[in-house]
Amino acid sequence: MLNKRLQRLNALAAAKPALTEVCRFYTALYQLFADADPFLQAEVDLAAAGPRQQQGFPLISSEMLRFDAAAAEKFFAQLLQILHQHGQQGQTELKLLQDAFEAGKLELCPLLSAVFERDREPISSTATAVGIQPALLEYVLATALGAGLQRCVEQGLKSEIQHWDHGYCPVCGGLPAIAELSGEEGKKKLQCGQCGNSWGFHRMTCTHCGNTEHDSLGYFTTEGEPGYRVDICRKCSGYLKVVDSREKGADLPLEIEDVATLHLDLLAAREGFSRGKKETLDA
Ligand SMILES: [Zn+2]
Ligand SMILES: [Zn+2]
């Protein structure tokens, strides 16, 4: 997994020199993801999981998360270090966050759970106390949580049911970061931006709102970039980037394709589309 990611990042930096710094950052980040001690496990009651998922609940809920606090803190310190080394903006705020963390002022594991639950209150109050923007704290926490969840998925955590009709992840409830079309029929597979799990999805359905009306669904492409497109929904103004592996090659690490297509996110945003908000299910 790591080698594939690093190879693709190298190729990307060579093809697009403007992304060299971004690629260096992700290289350090994925190296850390691979090297760090595991700090998160999901304790899933497998007997209850299938029926719960049938009702549309993801496999894991926040009360199943088990953190190794010491390993999580070590990971978080290294993550802050990488952001410090590779970040160009927000260094002053990052320093404040590092200082607060080192002074023991961050309740890391409860905050990671809050990110999982999309409970913004503890994140904004902590950010205010530290003197930084909540968005920065949320980004760093979400990156750490994602690393922990990705490790769980890499080690075999998977959905208990085959058929999953929703636009959010059957394992962790996260939103897809990117999709892939593959096989002769161009089957669509979504990849979770949080845990990296992937699942099959209807090709002509909006992942954000479930819209299936062809009139309000569409996509755009950019010149000179075969194999990439952005699916859009005019009903909810959501979008999703899509990689056609029939053109780009199979077995690509999609999380790196997400990095390779950051300009498509900017284009989509400029046109008024967003990655969307998950419709939350109340357990
Ligand atoms: Zn997920
Ligand atoms: Zn939609």
C-alpha cells in the first residue's frame, strides 16, 4: 500500500512540478501512517452489525472506538511536526496548537471521538481556548482519526453486508472523497475519504442526495485530462470526482488521485458545487 502510494506521488510530482511541495507533504504523511504504532481499534459486535447496517447505520459507531491514548498522542505529535515542516500557511496557529498539545491542554481521544460523531462543539470550544480556527483543529484531528480508521480497514475491518445503497461509507459513515469507474461496464465504486473503504454504487445516482433524475445530473471534464471527470448534481449542488481506471490504469491508489485532482475541486467550487454534507442518521 505504502509503496504504491509513494510511487504514484513521485510520478505525480514529476508530471506536475507545481504539485512538488504537496507531494512531499503527502509522502511524509503516508510514511507516518504506515510507520506509526496502531492507536485505534473498533470493537464491533458482529452479531448486531448486520441488522444495524440493514437499517442504514454504518458498521462502526463512536462507542466502539478504542484508543490507545499513548500511541495516539505520539502519532498526533508527529503529525503536527509534519504539518509544521510542510505547511506554508497557518504556521502561527499551528505553533499555538503544538504548544497547547505539549502542555497537555488537549483531550485528544475525546476530541477524536467528537470528529467521528461530527460533534463540532468540543472542537470549537477547544480551538477557541487554544486561540486557533476550529477548521484547523478539525482538519488535524480528522487526519489523525482517518489514519487510525484506515489502519483498521487495512487490517480487515469490513462491512458485514454486501449490498449498501447509501452515499456514505458502510464501515465508518464517512463521505466518499473520490470514485472510480472500472471494468468493461464502467462500474462505479466510491472510496471513503475517512477510512479508505470502498463500495459499489449506482452510476447515475447523486451520492449526496440520492437524486436519479437524468436532467439534473451531469458531469464536466477538463481539456487534456482524459480519465478524470467531475459528476455534478444540480438538485443539491453536490459533486464527486471520478477516475476512469479504464483510461488511467487499474489499481491506482485513489487517495493519491484525490491529491492529483485538487484543481478539479477548485473548479467545482468556483461553479458553486460542494463535496456536500452527510445526512446524519440519529442512532
Ligand atoms: Zn469509511
Ligand atoms: Zn444531489
